[in-house]
Amino acid sequence: MADPLLFNPRAYDPEHFDPETRRLLRATVDWFESRGKRRLTEDYRTRAWPADFLSFAAREGLFATFLTPASENGGRQDARWDTARIAALNEILGFYGLDYWYAWQVTILGLGPVWQSGNAAARARAAELLSQGEVFAFGLSEKAHGADIYSTDMLLEPDGEGGFRANGSKYYIGNGNAAGLVSVFGRRTDVEGADGYVFFAADSRHPAYHVVKNVVDSSKYVSEFRLEDYPVGPQDVLHTGRAAFDAALNTVNVGKFNLCTASVGICEHAMYEAVTHARNRILYGRPVTAFPHVRRALTDAYVRLAGMKLFSDRAADYFRSAGPDDRRYLLFNPMTKMKVTTEGEKVVDLMWDVIAAKGFEKDTYFAQAAVEIRSLPKLEGTVHVNLALILKFMRNHLLDPAAYEPVPTRLDAADDAFLFRQGPARGLGSVRFHDWRPAFDAYAHLPNVGRFREQADALCEFVAADAPDEEQSRDLDLLLAVGRLFALVVHGQLILEQAGPTGLDEDVLDELFAVLVRDFSAHAVELHGKDSATARQQAWALDAVRRPVADDARSARVWEQVEALSGAYEMAP
């Protein structure tokens, strides 16, 4: 029997979606299964550009259906921007290979400035390109400055006829070799400050557009490109001034979210391989899974993966329900990018410690999973950048809740139009949140949820009485340790919110929170050791350390679920 928690191609039928979405998701799974594992791993090893996948997506209208907002769909009722089904496709593409996901993900980023633009001609052009099966690119980062958009050296000089000539280069630009439209960020040479920013549309096939190289050794084409006197007409301008700056950040808000479900997909495929190998590997006359430390490692990996999936699915509901008066998604977004993806690294590491040399073999999916899972926390900003962003919400979230109507599970066939009219990218400190405590109250009967709640309450006391002062706030090393503690509380909250609607087994939930109690204790000890921590903060940190509530019978029942993954899925040869 298929595990109800994990994606399994053998049993996959997304019946909660509308018929066309269901057909396209299943067709995507079938396309990968028909190619087989041998071709999948060989293409990864030889760094083949995923042209065959993109041809399949074009024939099926996959990107056009999933990435065209209803306002631009030309009457095609199935085309809309629906975060729930986008997340489902992220998981599938991550499951089969991050190279396929990357071409799709970068297309999402490239479309962000276009769908936010008031330029109707550019939006119509993008919709037509999507219908033709083209991919898109997001020209923001530069070699010298990374994603520091204040310092862009892509310069637009007025041409005297109402347009510009663009000169400069961009770096780390996915799909930059093949994009029908590249959304490029630059600044005018004749206007100072934020008023000079410009987002414009470029075509990678234009003779003034030069692809320099692929900067990575991968099927993913992460390009460096250069524009030399590239003509930018009024029809190509997407945003100017502060609106261009906001479009850059708001695009990352939309696109960054996709990293979490891709990470989930990678871990799911790797887990099937790892458990199957460990269960059938005989060492010293016994299956590897007979050893207690192996059972613990695989059980921890399984429950951490459960937490990743529950958090990501619940976060999608907040994206879909967002609006001008509800911007809670701005916290849950960097959480998915930072917390879920770093959990993915832990999941793979735990399994790799079990399967050891097997994880290097070129005919396994695991070999690529072990490499690719590292990239996700490092895309669209580092872990540290996202932790610093998360800290902006800490006081309001923990100490000053506001009244909101409950956000339902959002699997309805609706267009998430607000994501392209988010408005100015500022005011994060004023975002309010609902009370996090009721989610914990609903599962107070579970010993480790209760134990973790003690730690969360202690963190509230810390923030109220012993939070870093003005001088300590300049010590980012200290602040990041505090941020990791706060991130755990938010992580646990959304997991608990999602546990009820999904009917998650309470043994799995309590086992997961045993892991989170250990994590909180470890981060508290880390805070205790920081150079600038005060005596009161050090004392608080040690007092916040807790031991999880052990239950051998519960752990044994969860292990049975993990062990059942052995042989549950193997990709067709």
C-alpha cells in the first residue's frame, strides 16, 4: 500500500484538482516514467539541456496553462496562476530531477515582472510566447554585485527617440541561452537614484544579446549574458522608478516559494531508494535496518520530510488567501526558502549516512539528490539573508497577535491575482499575524508538542525581556541564532495547522516534535555560546533546553511506516 504522505507515481491521482490540471500532472508523471531511470540518470551525468522535456511541455501546453494569469488567458478557462497546482508540479519535477524544475522555476521568475507590468502589449507578448512553448528568464543578478540591485551596472542610455540603448552584463541567469523573453533590471544613465530604475524585456535571439557562457557544470543553463547597444523601445519597458525595484522583490516573493516543494520532491525519491537499499542490504548477517542507529536515522529523515511537506502545503494556503490587509505570506515565504530547504539537506544527510557508498553510484537518483539538495537553500538569497528577513516579523508574530478569519485549505481552481499586485515592497515590520498558540493547543495531548510548547513560550519571554539590545542588534551572528529559534516556532505552527486537515498519524506528529525539541535545544546551546550573549541570555538559553519525551512503542510504530517504503516505488528502467 502506498504511503499516504509521500508522492508515489504508481498511485498518483490528484483528484482534488480540476480535470485539466489532473490530466496535465498525470501526463507529466507518465512522460518521466516512460523515459525511465537509465535515461534520466544519463542525461544528468552528461549535462544534457532538457530540450525533450521542454518539447513535451510545449505540446501539452503545460507552462501556458499553469503560468498564464486568468486576465491574460484569452478565454482559456483552464489557464490561471494557481499556487496549489504550481506547488504540485514543483514536487513532481523535483522528484524526477532538479534540472527540469529549474527551467520551469526560472520561467516563473522571468514572468513575474511581466505579469506585474502595466504594459499590456508586453503581457500579450508573454502570453503568446507561453502558448508557443517558450521559456523565460529573470535578468537581475550581476557578477560583481550578485542580487544587490542598488548597484546594477546594466545601463540604459536614452536614444533620443523615446527609447534606450542598453549596455551591460548579467550573471547567474537561468534559461538565458534560450529565453523568448528575459526580464532585465537596469538603470538609466540620465536619472539619479531610485527614479532611474528600469525593468525591460529582452529577447535572447536578438543580435545585440550575447550569451557568454554557462557558469555552472550542469544541464541547468545558468548563463552569463551581455547586451551591447541593445535597443529598448517603449513597448519593451515593463517598469520604471521605484515600481521596478518593487517588481524585483515581489517577483522573488512569488518565485522563491517554489524551492520548498522542489526540495520535498527530491527527498521523496531519495527516500524510496535509501530505505529499499538499507532494508535489503545484509551486513554482519542482518539487514542494515536491524541496527537501532539506522532506524533512528531513517525515522528522523521520514518525520522531517513529513514536516517539510506539511509546512509547504499550509504556506500555500496563505499565499492564495493573501491581500493588501493580509501579508502573512511575507514571513512564510522566506521560511519555505530557508527552513524547508535546509530540512531537505538534513533529510538527505541522514539517509546518506545509512546507505553510504551507494549514494555515489551513477545509476541511482540519490547521487544527484545529494548534490542538488544543496543548491536550494542557496538560490534566491542565502540562508543568512532569509533568516535576517524572518527576524523582522518575530516580535509581532510571537507577542502581538491580531484577529483574522481562519484561512481554509485552498485547492480551489482560482486565480491568485494578488501576487501580481502586491504593491510597495516595504513595511514588513507592520505585518500582523494570528495567534500561534491555538495550533499548539489542539495537539497539547501529544507529549512532545507540549514539550516544544514550553520552549516556544520561553522564547516569548526571551523576546519580551531579554531580546538583543541596540548594540547586539549589530551582531548578525547573534541575531541569526535567535532567528533559528523563532523559525522553529513558525515551522511547528504551520505543521500543526496542516496536521488536522491531512489526517496525519499522531505517532508521526509526536515523533516529529521530538526532533523539533532536540533542534530547539541545540540552537539554544548555540546561542549560549555566542560571544556577545549576556549573562541573562546565556542563563535563558540553558534553561530552554529540554529532553524529548521518549516512547519506544510510538517510535516502533513510526518505524513500521518507514520500513514499508522498501520496494514501494522504483522508477521504470
